[in-house]
Amino acid sequence: MNVKRIIKKPRVTKTRIKLTSFENGLNLKHDSNITPLTYATNLYNFKTQSGALTGGLGISYLTAALYPSLAQQTQTELAKKSVIGSYYLKQYDQDLEENKDKLAVVFNDFKMGYLPLNPSDVSAANMLNVLPNVSFTSKPVAANYRLNSEDCTIFSSPTDTMTVWPTSSNIFKVIDAPNISSMCVHYERLFATIDKEQTSVWFSDDLDPTNWSLSLTEAGFIDMQDERGALKKVISFNDYVYVFRDYGIARISAYGDQTNFSVAQLFISSGKIYTNTVVLCGDVVFFLASDGLYRFDGLNCTKILDSIAPGFSGVDNSNAEATYFENNYYLACNFNFKDSNAVENDFNNNCLIKIDINKLQTTFLRGADIISISSVNSDFFCGVIVCAKTASTENYQLGVVDNSGALFGSNLTKVWESPLTDLGYPERQKNLSVLFITSSGSATITFEDENGKNQSYKLEGKTKASKISMRFPFNKLKFRIESTDPLVTITNPYCLIKMSEV
């Protein structure tokens, strides 16, 4: 008797799966194989806070925002110079009863100029004003102060003596002042760190930041020598002066007579603190250390955003700078995106990170080399100012951070990349057969399996979801979305998966 053998074919099922909602931003903390699909393993120049991929941050020429009618002429003049620093000068002229706010700039030859922020002070003849008798030998720091009932701005650097710029009188130097590396105004004294004396905090005479005569009734210094390292940054915050050191934070109580000053050591850091990233953000301080980002409330220091901390590991951020504007901490830094362009060659800072200080949501801008960042809150202009250039240009130009999705008029490439996933079916072989996705602009989506095999598909802007048929077998896959469209919005990626039962 012959028995007929029946071979059963494996049953194939179809499943509709939502790939991601894009809502949770970048996560470098976990291995790609276990990272949820709501996170990205690489992300820049897209925004994700709404749950959709949308156009991200950009940088536009500052002159277009300041002087719309004279923008091209001003920019042509500025393009001849490389700007390495900008400073907001608060200046009210009491005699004229008029706001004379300025944006001072330092060029790469360390000479200084300024742009008026008051439109009534601007004409074709005086858009960029170079100060012939003011120069430095290194990039200065600055502080706005009120001296003898007049607004003034104090400049100094580790290699230059103090320079004072009053609103209505001539700029002058204070020859006997120390060479200051950071400073802040606290209870009518100027507190400062000195580059060549990194174990001491100096302070000026009461009510006179230009008097540095050492005595018990005038100026003085406080010495701190211990394992927390050099004293690098001072800020006035919550009625104290806080001193940020290489590996710690100290607090100075400085009320009235200097004989009553006292010091408390508050925090020892496991990573080196980057001086120019220490910024007062409302009622907290944010800063970057070599092991990640921190939030300091005046007493407690908490590490934040562990999900992106690996991007700072092993990267030199000695040139990093930060500022605060409208509830956001803006950090210009070097960041390792874990791809072939880990840190762009010859860039001082390859990334700008915008961090909402309450929600701790992040947005990354990549593609600009940013050498300086500051904020302006004037009656005439408000914004985040950067000195930036592209990889193809030589000079650093003044720019303003915006939502254009472009860098000085050139569209930025935006990237969102998923982790490697088995879509919840590790034991089954799968085949991607249909993709549904809504895209308001042009983009490319690329699928890649666990062996590196990949297929790319073009997305064109439509008002309804696109349906893309394909045949892409995989056990695990990841996908990458790229776009240069500054106004693109991408939502609701679903796929139809065919799977063979085991």
C-alpha cells in the first residue's frame, strides 16, 4: 500500500504595523537592538516634538533681521571679515533719553566693531562701525554694568587689561585691573576669575568695578586650593556668587564688608566642566561636562538627558559655548552622531543643541561650525546670535538662529534613523510588502536588513498618505529618512508585513 505524503506549506499571515510616531527624539544610551522604535539612533536637522518629523533649526544672516532694507550691503561688508565673538551692549543715553543698544563684535584679528540695534542709528554709511583704537590679543569676555549712573560694558581677557565702554563718553582702559577670564556683577562688586591665578576669585571695590587696589576696604581675593581644580567661571545667582571649577562648584556668600565673605564647597564632578557652557537659565544653571549635561539649582546638581550623553563621550568640547533664550538652553558643541562623520574635520563645534529647560526636549542642528553664541534681548531685536561658517567657507559670519531649516540660505540635510528591530516577531521571517506614509514634501526612505542589504524609495509631497509597494525580506530591519526640503512634514509611517508561521 502506497502512502501519499502531504507536504504542508507554511501559512503566511499579513500584519499591519505602525513603525514609529517619531515623538521621543534621539537615544544613544541603549543598544540599537533594544531601543524602542519611538526613539531615533541618529537624528539631526529634524524636529520631532509634535510626533511628526518637521523642518528643524536653521541659521540666517543677522543683517537680514536687523536691517531688511540694507541687508545685502551690510552683509557684503561683513563678509570681508571673520567674526569670532559678539556681545550685547545695553546702553541708554540719559542725556538724549534714547536707547543706544549695540551688538559689539570681535574679528579674528581681535579688533572690535559694532552694529547699532536702534534702527534710527543706522544708515548706509554707519552699518558696521570698526573702532580704530580698540583691540585685544585674545577673545574677551564682557559684562554690562552701571558705573557712575551711566550704562557701560566692561571687556577683559586673559591676556588684556580691562576696557570700559560707557554709553556717552570715550572708551578707556583700567591699567591696574587684573586680566580677567570670566566675571559677574554681584551686589555692586565685580567678581572675576584670573587666568594666571586659577586658585583665586578676585573682587573689585564696592560700587566701583574699576578699582582693584587690594585692601580690607577696597578690592581683594579669595583663595581656594584643593582637588576640585582651577577656578574657571563665576556667576551671580540666588544671592550668592557661584564658582565653577574644573571638577566642582563652590558658593561664596558676599554681602557688605569683605571680612564677612565665606565659602562653601557644594559639588564634585566626575567629568571636567566646560567653562563657557555654564549658563544661568532662569532659576537654574545648565552646563556641559565631559560626561554629559547637568542641571544645578543652587544646591543640588543633577545629571540630565542620559539618552544623549554617549554623544559627548570621547569628544573634545573645550571650545563649546552656550546661551539662554526664551526658556531654552542653546549649546554649541562637538557631538558624536555615531556615523561616518562623527566630528567634522576642522570644526570648532559641529552641532547646535536646543534644549527646553522644563521638558528637556532636544533639537539638533548639524552642518554649521559655530565658534561663538550669545543672546540679545533688546527693544529692537531679540534672538540667539552665532558666529558660524559652513565647511565650504572660510570666514565666520554673524547669524541668527531660526526655524528656516537652512544654513545661510542653503538647505540642510535632515536625518532620522531608527534602531534595528524585529517588529516584535523575533522567531519569524518577514517580508515588507507595502509602506504607507504621509509626507508634505520630498524625502527618501531607506530600509536596511540585518545583513546590510538596503532599498531606497522616494517620497513626494502629497495631501494624503502615499502607498509604496515593495518586496523586502528581513528578520530585522532599520530605516532611515532623509530630506533637504526645509518645509517637509512626515507622519504616520505604517507597513504591511507578510510573515511565515514557524
